[in-house]
Amino acid sequence: MEIVRTVTELRQRLEPVRAKGRVGLVPTMGAFHEGHLSLMRRARAECTAVVVSLFVNPAQFGPHEDLERYPRNLAADCAFAENEGVDLLFAPPVDEVYPAGFRTYVDVEGLTERLCGAERSGHFRGVATVVTKLLCMVLPDRSYFGEKDYQQLQVIRRLARDLNLPGEIVSCPIVREPDELAMSSRNRYLTPAERVSARAVPRAWQAVRACFAAGERAPDALLDVARRVLEAEPGIRVNYVELVDAVDLTPIARVTAPALLALAAFVGKTRLIDNTVLCPEQVEAAPEERST
Amino acid sequence: MEIVRTVTELRQRLEPVRAKGRVGLVPTMGAFHEGHLSLMRRARAECTAVVVSLFVNPAQFGPHEDLERYPRNLAADCAFAENEGVDLLFAPPVDEVYPAGFRTYVDVEGLTERLCGAERSGHFRGVATVVTKLLCMVLPDRSYFGEKDYQQLQVIRRLARDLNLPGEIVSCPIVREPDELAMSSRNRYLTPAERVSARAVPRAWQAVRACFAAGERAPDALLDVARRVLEAEPGIRVNYVELVDAVDLTPIARVTAPALLALAAFVGKTRLIDNTVLCPEQVEAAPEERST
């Protein structure tokens, strides 16, 4: 595995590869966990050359967020990536991505104002801008993103389509700890006690899924179930619990099409997110439902 | 010359060409005049394949602007382009560029608020968005833009650098009528009487250049010269006359580095723009100046 720091080097290394086969890109902010590794494995299985970008993007952090303390460990990340057969690790310094005079931003309207966008003003502008840049730098045939950041995934799908960015956006399922907590680089902020409290987050959507499987289709009733689970855990402060259309993330009156249940909660100072998609067709088509 | 209507066809046609040599792109809104043709000739001289895009971009027109009556003549444009040896004319319908659900925009901050941006709210957002899209669709080695739309050119240079868009941005000099009026598709809106009035626009910057050559470096004095010429012509209503830094388009206290004199004026209902760059070094280095 080679580590490159500049866009010029990156393009030089990719030039000969491109003719031979498919280039895959896994954009990351480092601090790799099994979620990242699952994206690298999928890329490795599908592509001739796998590029992992590692860049803690200042543009997607708010002024009071955790940019400074976001976990960074290049040596460990290199070992992980090498072990997954990654060909190129692109780890640019900040001024390679945002040189002096930088002033161009990408906005995806209507998908970025709600959910995490309401809490984290400017966050998705930062995400959209850096992903546009990374896709233009690498010109990948396929790019891989995790479904844990579901809203981010929809924003990226939309901007890639809207700006005619090259290649295909591939999404990969959330990878979870044995107790179902979604893998996240921010999990390492949690104290042992907070780590126990954090279990309420997956418990919340599991309770909603059970209620949904039993036939409940009213958003208010489903959201109440999630809120009750979260509020029963004293170590947790709910940021939002929402049920929206799974494609355009707009509010729904009833679950008649795939719907996203999205949760964000603070455990101590650490903000965790999680989600699940409720699909009425699948449930209604399930044999046990049909036989009634 | 082949005419293609969809991004898929466009990419299919370019695929085999790309390996053989350089792809050149000339983005246009049609209604070709000698200015456009000069861009096509330059592209033809420098590239293996020349793509001309012809798209009257609704996103760069304001609600009260001339989108509907903007001149369109595909048959004549095809003949012109064919005559210049263009390989592909990409003339997409509006919904190919802005399909249902489109919601992603590119903003270049700080370069777009002044000059034409102050008059034409949202104009440069529309330009930046469509140019980003065209560059991503074509992935050209070189793209060609005219210097008549000087602010647009600086916006495009900046966004191409900031978003790591592929290829090089090449600028070409303004092409003028024999009486020095800058070529523009909008010149065909002018009545014969307005066409005579319009001559005051190039006369204005010519007077400024003469004053600058005589040693004047104070923006107010230079701008007064331009305004006096324009205001002496009853058929003209000044929109703006500004002298700004030629790179970042910010106001200047004195001409000590290349400065852009930019003019916009209404002749009847037609808005015309023109510009010239004043370079202190060149003038000061000129033999007649040195000998004094």
C-alpha cells in the first residue's frame, strides 16, 4: 500500500490503473472500525484498485464540535487498510484540500435542513463539498459509503446525480457491536458507564421495528415508542427522533412506503446517531402476515 | 459532426476518443458569433476531439430576464460548428440537465456578489452549477471561455480549482465588431439606432485606457472618464462602471496591479457588458514612459 499526500501524486498513481480496470474509492475520516473495513472489503472484492481517502474534513464540523479531539491515528489506520488490501491511502494535509483563497461550496437543498442538518448547521455543505472534490480528484468507478450516515448517503447520491459526478455510489449496511450499538469512530469517546447507556439507542429502533411488525403505521405512535425507550435511560439526552420518507427525507403522514427512522442522542458529550428503514411491503408480504 | 442529446450518448462517443488524445470543450448558449467561433478554432487547433455544448441554461437567468426571447437557432449554429470542424455538438433538452428532483447548486463566494452578480441575483450560482455539470459530463482536457464574460471566467477558474474539476481552463480574447463593440448574442436585439448608441460602450473603456496610459492611477478619476463618455450618450443607461482587482474582483485604492475595468449598460432593453484590463507594469515598462 502506498500513502500519497497530494492530488497530483494521487492522479499520477491512478492514471495507469484506470485503463486496466475499475477504481474504487472509500472516503473516510480515519479512526477505522469494522464499518470502514466492511467498505474496504466490498471495494476490494469489486475493484481493480482501491483508494481510501483519510481526511478529517474541517468544513463539516461546526464551531463547537469535536474537530480538534476527533480521533486520529494514522499508523493504526495504515495497518488496517494495508491488511484489507487497499492500494492507495490518500491522506492530504488540510491546505491540499482547502488551499488559500478557497471559496466554492456545494449545497444540496431540501435534503440537508432536517435531521442532522437542523442540529449541525453547515455540516452537509461541508460534506457535499468535500465529497464532490474527492470524486473529482479520484474519478472512481465506484464509491462506497456506509448506511449509518443515512442522510449523508442520500445527500451524496443526490449530488452525484445532480452534478453528473463520475461513477456509481454504493451503500453498505451498518456494522454493529455484539450488543447492536452501531460502529462509530465516536464510540471511543464513551466512558464504560456511557457505553452501557448507549445501548438504549439500538434498543429504541428495535422496539419500533417490533411495533411496526405488529402492524402500527402511524408515525406518532412509532416515534413515541422510540422516545419512551430513550427517555427511560437517564444517561441519554435525545437530540431528535424522526420518521421520514426514506428517499427524500420529508415528513410522512403514515408509513406506506419505505420510511427512515432516524435517531440522534447525546450520551454525555458524545453525539451518537443510528437508523433503520421500515419497509411496509416486505412486512405485509411476509408469510405470517399473509396467512392472517 | 454528430449531434447528441443525452449525457449517456455523450460519454459513449467520448470514451474511445479519450485514449487517443485531448478532449476540448467549448460551453455555449448557442446563437454563435465570431466570439464563439474563435473559441472553437482554438479548441480545434489544440485538441483531438472538440465538443461544443449548446444549452440555454435557465438557472442563470433571473425571473425578469430574457430566457424566453434569448436567440435560438440550432440549424444555423450546427452549420457554424460543422464549418469549424467541431466533432460533437451536445445540445441537451432542459430535463436532461435538470431532471425532476434536481436540487444541488454550486456557490463561489466573494467573486459573485459584485459587478454582474449584484444586478443579476442568482446568475453566477446558475453559471457555476451548469459549468460544474458540463465539466463532469465531458471530463475535458481543456475548456475554452471568452474574456468578454470576465467575471464569469474568474468564477469558473476558481470553481474548477476549488472543486478539483478535471482539465485546464483556457481563456480567449474578446472578439469585436469593426467599430469595437464586443461581439454578443444579445447584440441582435439592438435596433439600428440602438446599435449606434452601443458604440459608446467601447468608447468609454478606450477613453479610460488613454487616460491610464497618460499616467492616471486613481480609480475615481478613471471611472469618471468612463461615466462621462457613457452619460453623454442619451440612448444609454449605465448599469455599473467598476474598477477592481483583476484576480479577486475586490475594490482597489489605486491601480498598482492588473485591474479590471468592467462596464454594464442598458441600450434600450438590452443589457451589454464589456471590459478591459489595465496593467500598470506593461505601461510603466513601455519605452516612451521609461525615456521620460
